[in-house]
Amino acid sequence: MDRRGREFEDIAAVVDAVGGPVDVLGRSAAIGTPTLLLMGSESPAFLADGTAAVHATLPDSRLGVMAGQQHIAMTGAPDLFLGTLLPFLTAD
């Protein structure tokens, strides 16, 4: 089984464990903690759309788009990843 197949199995296991689909967007509106959502400018459309939807519902979210990256910038471009993450973590 390829990696994508294992990812879908993992997602299915989580859905089964919580007793069904989770309303992520409905629940995210209640999160008051500052949240940084990261994505790559080259992320697949379904990931970009999902990230944008969560960003729109989180009351205190920031969206960091890392140029030229896909879904794994933390390993593909660690300096860019840290340059996006660290200012968020150290902001007042």
C-alpha cells in the first residue's frame, strides 16, 4: 500500500474512533487561542481550500503561505518554515 492509502486508512480510523465525522469548521469558531495555519503556495487545491476554510472560521488565526512549497515545507525548506513559524511564536 502506498503512503496515500495509509493516510486514508489513518483518517478512517480517527473517524471511527470518534464515532463519525467531526465538524471541524463548526468547532474551530470556538477556539480563542492565536493560531498559525501554514501552507505552501504549491499545495494541492483540496489542502489550500481546507486551510482557507478553517482560517475563515478561526477568530484569531493567521495564514502563512510559504512560496514555492507544497505540503511538507518543514522538511523540504526548513529555513523558510522556521522563518514563517518563529515570528508567530515570539510575537507579543
